[in-house]
Amino acid sequence: MLYIKPNAEKFIEQLIEKDRRIVGEHISRLESGWPPAGDLEKLYDCRYRLHVSRKYTLFIEHNGQDTTVLQIMTIEQAHKWYGRI
């Protein structure tokens, strides 16, 4: 099952249409099965990050059955945020 946190949904809503479509395609891949195609990196335990088009980063939690999109941000913001997750 795929879940998206409200703050991630809010971020998607603020994107321009083209970026919204691209991010949406990457999120759709999460529903198709694990692991998704793309630049996926395990951070720790069940937390991962997935780069989207060298512009955005999705922080994901996957516990075997369920996948949750925790946060979406620009790559620049993500580099500052890595230490806090």
C-alpha cells in the first residue's frame, strides 16, 4: 500500500504542471513494486531517498508491505536536511 504524507501532497500541489507530472510518475513507480527504478539510496533502517530528475528528492519509508512518501523537497533543501532525518 502506498501512503503520502500531507506535507508531501502540499509540496506536489505547488509545483508547476511539468514537474508535478514527473514527480507523480516517480511516485507511481512506488506502487508498481519495490524497489522502484531510479536513483534509490538506503539511508538507514527502512528509510530511503529517491532523486527525481536531478531536481527533487523524495524521502521514503518502506517496511516490506507499505511504502510512505514522507517528504519531498528540492535537492538543495535535501542536502541541508539529511542530518535531521
